[in-house]
Amino acid sequence: MTAEQQRKNLEAFGDYVTRILDPTYILSYMSSWFREEQIQYIQAEKNNKGALEAASLFLKYLLQLQEDGWFRGFLDALSHAGYSGLHEAIVNWNFKKIEQLEQHRSLLKRLQPLFKDKIDPIEILPEISDCIIKQEYEEIMQVCTNRGKMAGAEKLVECLTRSDKENWPKTLKLALEYGDNEFSKLWMAEEDAKGVETEYLEEDYVGTSSIHIVYREEPECQNLSQNSCLPAEVSLAKLCSQLKPRNYQLELASPAMNGKNTIICAPTGCGKTFVSLLICEHHLKTLPQGRKGKVVFFANHVPVYEQQKSVFSEYFEKLGVTGISGATAENVPVKQVVENNDIIILTPQILVNNLKDGTIPSLSVFTLMIFDECHNTRKQHPYNKIMFYYLDQKLGGSSELLPQVIGMTASVGVGDAKNTAEAVEHICRLCACLDASVIATVKENLEELQQVVYTPQKIFRKVESRSTNRFKCVVSQLMRETESQAKGIFEGFENLCQLQNREFGTQKYEQWIVEVHKACKVFQLPDKDEESRICKALYLCTSHLRKYNDALIISEHAQMKDALEYLLNFFNDVRTAGFDETEQDLTRRFDEKVKELESISMDPGNENPKLKELFLVLQEEYHLNPETKTILFVKTRALADALKKWIEENSQLGFLKPAILTGHGKTSQDTGMTLPAQKYVLEAFGSNRDHNILIATSVADEGIDIAQCNLVILYEYVGNVIKMIQTRGRGRARGSKCLLLTSNADVIEKENINMYKEKMMNESIIELQAWDEAKFKEKLLHLQNAEKFIRDSQQNSKPIPDKKNKKLLCGKCKTLACYSSDIRTVKDSHYTVIGNSFQKSFVIKPHPKPKRCGDFDKTGKIFCARPDCSHDWGIRAKVNALEIPLIKIQSFVVEDVETGKQTNPSKWKEFNFEKIPFEATQMS
């Protein structure tokens, strides 16, 4: 969708925005988009005329913006401020949920005089805090304190009538009942009189459904109604509610419907989401009388969470359905959300955190747990941590009822198994982790499944690499010179890591240079000044070697000019940091080769053969079928960017209009895609509007429902057997192809091994299904007890916090930064340093991307104060109106004061020290 279309849609739905939004709550997140005087006008409008007029003025200014990214900035601001309902409505252009709240708003306004008279806001606020945003909660408390309870109740009514939380009427009702408030009887009576549980909107209501775009897990589901051309606005949930399940779907659901803990293993595209809806519906209807059902559905990735939340909310629209992810957890009282809803969609770490701190007392609060992509239940994955609590409760002989467990996956995998016996053991371990006594696969209705789910044709294309590579020759020479310079600084440089056969431009060299880089940080000499000089110089040399190696990998898979641009950006950053003598020398050598590298990269004769082959594949496929939809899988974000640029610059491929889908996690190169950006890309690709090819990293190979595509290209992309089945499953259309394009014979060999392992996995599942159920349960119990013994032993051997004082030295120049005794924890997961001496050891620069993160604002970056160092130490953040530094441990070397031994922890959990909570009074 173009910016102009977004502008028109926002203008069309402007009434919803102005009715809900108090713009003063999001202005701090939009300060980079509005002029200072505009912000002041909006605030003055709020003070003089109220939130509605202020929102109208805000919307007017917003729609006048012409800068790129204004719409994404607005969505991010809504999300950060807590306007989750409005955010969801605008992302999907579907305001039905908000519209359905209108009668509740009218009712509350009509009952406002009685509400003010009967309600004590301070008593019910904790129960309804998730119905309003954090700033409103604080304002209501302040009004109660300053002006009394009636004024506070009036303010509460104002906030609730603007609330965009779909469950606020139900939550208010429960809060009133809990407090045995006489107003609750009036509220319920009026609700019944108004018939507010009925449907308010017809399907063709033009205000919301005309541009309603929803993800569909499986277009093949349409065949159930013998209609292959359903309109885009028909959602999966609405579709499923109107259709009968296929026989194979009932076969998959049968063991779970009989109350057994089950792993459902079925191919991508067969409708596992529909199966989970059937199981959930059956479970809630058939629980014994007097036992209330409560279902939790776990989604491993936030985009999957968003999709499943949307599907469950619509399918079970008459039940309480809600969700919490890492993006919303800060502002949501988890305990109340769990208590007040029948179905909860979660990213798993949310539950892990709340089980750990006791907010959720045990898993017995749930009656059914569904794990999406359950093959991840292993080692320290959040799925497995949840099941640790389950198994501890089971094996500990607890009298509390445990929830039923359902796992869903396209592939249980075989791990490192070399034969069927080892594969059987791997699958047994997964079943033990999930306490699953049944593996459900399609056996009786296999023919029907094969008619619906098409396994795409797998094709291997081996491409020759460049016969001569002058770019690699020049960069390799620069790397040799840099290595020589490092040896001149320290003779034993090469022996810091013993990895052999390291060739420039390979992952093996990357592995070697990372190890050497770490070793350089903790290199020690009796002369500390000399140690500082050598460590800083080696740090610079290894940083440059790593960037050169990255550039060679980019040139191998994309265009040489992309690799050169990567290096030019790096050296531009170098010149703006602590540009000392060593870096001046390294930069001079690169500058001397820039013209030669530019000439090489612009020479048409140096085109990458892999790109030539990719061009031919795309041309052929789109010539045969102009309606082709392609997903191109790549290993890195840098390669995704490079291939997008290559397609856009090619006049014969420009019609593809490529889009990129990457993860939201931070890397050394970028901070990843935001959730709204991911959702927008999936929507645009799935709706046949804007993009014909999606270039994706691993975020798209598992879990995310992507509309049918008929061509999957794996560009130097290979993983384990699970990844192979998942990526191949993205090509769902009949006649689709899955093509592996590589110049490396080892990649093809690995994919062949994966195909063999898939066959071995299927044979192992059949063998396990033939086992006697009692024998299988005995095997699982043995594995569970063995794992619990190991787990308990590890917990008992947890290190006692080391109270001895440690030095934190700059990881680049070894300057003393602070002592561990001055470090304080902020909200359990961030770390600051108190004391004036630390304040003098760093300098502050404006943050290049200031933004709200959870409950603090990033305002600046902090760097080592030494002018010839300027090493990045972390950020400056505004936490509860106080600006403090937040440091990252990987930027420092830790030195034991007594022994002088140095270490370089990459995560805070690797640094064992006494953690003391931060108090504002400690910061001078």
C-alpha cells in the first residue's frame, strides 16, 4: 500500500481515531515528525477544548506530513503508548471491534451520574488497569488524590469511553462483581436490556469490511466450500466457522479430542490452525461440569502470535480472547488477563517470566496448552522451560490437575541421528518434553491429504563461481597487509586461535577472527600502558579484518558494488570515531585501493554467475506464468538488501516489485524490522497488490502463514531437516517448485542428507506409532525422570553471587571504566553505574534513532571518553524522568582485582557478581 493510499484510508477512518486517541499521550513518540509549535498547538487544544478537538488537530497535522515513514512512525507511536486496539484496527484497516464497543460507551455515558455516585475508582482501578493506558491510570489516581473520588470516577468514565480495548466492558463487569458493587446490577441489567451480546454489524458494513485484509493460512481450505475464488476480505476464522473439517483434519484432531496429550505432525498448508480451533472448541464444550476451561496458545514468533491472535479472536468472538507478546507485556497485568479471558495467545517467554516471579502460581490455571511449532521444545527454549514447570508438578506428585498438552509441527526432526534407532530416540525425547503419549499423523485419509497439500518439485541448480575474481584478490591483499600489521604489533597474533585452513571470505575465517578478537580483549602484559596500546591496536586490526571478510562473502553471493558500498560505509564510520594512528594507517591503505575496486565492481564482465542464473530462472518462470508468486530465501539481511537492490535496478525484473521480510532481532548491522513493518509486507505480498516476490530470511520459513506461492528459491540457503520441510512447505500451489541455487557442492550434499533424514523421520514415527501405549509411556517417564535429575543437579549447583569487587575496563583501550560494586540493576534486565567517577569516564552523543523502548526512552549513546578510543559503551536513557547511562557488558573486559585475571563476558548472565537494585537517590 502506498503512502497516499494510507493517507486516504486514515482520513476515511479519522472519526475512529479522534474518538479514541488522546494525542498528548503519543506526542513524545512523534516529536521527530512534528514541529515544536505544532506540538504546542495540540497540547493547548487539549487544555482548552478537550481530547476530541486535540485529536482532530493532530490528525490534520499528521495527514499533511510528506516525509517517508510518517505512517510507520504513527503506528509505532500508538504501539509504544499502549493504544493496542487502535493500532490493530489501523494495521488491518478493520474497525469492527472498536465499532462494537459503541453501545457500551453510550451506556456508560448515560449511567455516568450513578457511576460517579456509586464507584470508588481507587478500588476498581487495579482490576481494570489493562482497559486503559498507563498514563490515564496515573492521571485518574492523581485526580482522586487532588479533587476527590467523584472527580476521579468522572475521569475514569472519560477514559473508558475512549478505550480501544475490546474486553473493557467484560472486565469492568467482573471488577464490579468482584467488589460486590451495587452499580454492577444496574450495569448488567442495562446490558441485557440493550442486547449488547448480539452482532452489531452486517457483513457488508461499508465502514469496516470494504478494505478488510486478513492473512489466510491455507487457500486450499477454500476447496471445502467448492469455491476457489473467495474474496480477499474473507478471513480464515470466518471461513473455518462456515465450513466442515476434512476427514484428515478430524483424524489429526481425534486423539486430542479424546483428551490425550498429542503431537500433531502434518505438512505445512494442511490446515493445522483449523485443527487447533477444532480441538479448542471441543475442549471448551466437553469439560466436566463445574470446571471452567482456560486455553493458552503459544506462538514462538511475534508475527505468528499476531496472526493466531487475530484468527482465534474472530473464530471465538463470543468468548474472552486476548493476547500478550513481548511488545505489549510491559503495560499489561498478566495475572488479570489470564483470569479474565477464556483463551490467551502468548509468546512463551511471557509465561516463563510470570511463572518464575510467582505472578502465575502454576500451570494448573490452564486446562489446555497448545504449542505452535512444538519441535522447538528442547534445551533452554522457552517452550521447554514452561514444560519444566509442568513436569516438576507431574513428577512431584502434585494433587492439582495439569492442563492437556497439544504440540503442532510440520516436522519433529531427527536431530543428529545417523539411523532409525537414533531418530526414534530423538522423537521420544521430544514427546517426553511435551509429555505427549500420541503422535498424530494422517494415515487413513492420506489420499485426501495429498489432494489438498501439494509437495513441490525439488530442483537443484549448481552454478559455477567466477573464474577470476579481481575484487577478491584486492581485498585479500588488504587482509594480508592487515594481518601483517597485527603481527608487527604482537608477534603471537596468529596463535591467539588455533583454527586451521581459514580462507579469506569464508565462514571459517569469520569464526577464527571472532575468536582472535575475543582473545585480543583479554591479552595482558605487566606494563599496563603497553597492554592498553597493544589491545587497542589489535582490536582495530581484527575489526577491519572482520569487515573485509564480510565484504568478500557479500561479493560472492551478490554484486561487487554492494560489497564495496559495505566497506565504504564502514570506513566512513571509522573516520567519525576515535581516529588514531593505527586506524589512519588502515584507512589509508583502503583509500589507495578504492578507485581500483570501483573500476572492478562497475565492469559488466565481473557479473556474478549466480545472479545470471537467478535472472534466467525468474524470467523463465514469469514468462510461463505471469501470475507467479515467489519467495526467495537468503541467509542474511545484508544479502536480502543486496538482492532487492539488484532486482530493482534490473529493467527486465523491475515488475517484480520485491519486498523484504526479516526478523526483528538486533544484529551488528541493523536493528531488524518492526512488527508493523513485517505485518505490512506480509499483507502486501498476500493480497496480490504490490509485490510479486518476497525476499526473506529464516523468519518466514517457520510458522508465519504466507499466501500461496508457486516458486520457492533457496539462494545458498540450507539448514536442518525441519527447516527444509518448512521452507519447501511455503510453495503450496499445485505445480509449484522449490529450487536450490548454489555454487557450493557441499550445500547440495547437505540438502540430500536432509531429504534422507526426512525419510528416516517418517519411518521412525511409523515405528513409534506401532508401540504399545503403556510401553511408550514407560519410556517417556524414564526420560522425564532422567532429565529432571540432571535439571535438579544443575539448579543445586548454581554459583553463589561473587561479592568480590571487579574492575570493568574498556573493551577497546583497557581504560578503567568502573567497579562492579558501583553497578546497579534497573528493572531486572538493564544495568547502570552510580558514582561521579564513572560519569567522567564517558561522553554522550545524541542517539541516531531516539525512541521509546518498553518503559524507558533512548536519548543518547555513551562512548569511552578517551579521544583516541570512542568505544561504544551503551546508551543514555530516560527512566521515570531520570536520565541514566545503561551499559552493555560485551563492551567491557572484567578484571579480578585480586588475581588480575581478565574475562570478556558476552552476556550479563555470564558475569557472576552481586546484583543490587538501582535506586534514584543513588544517582548524583
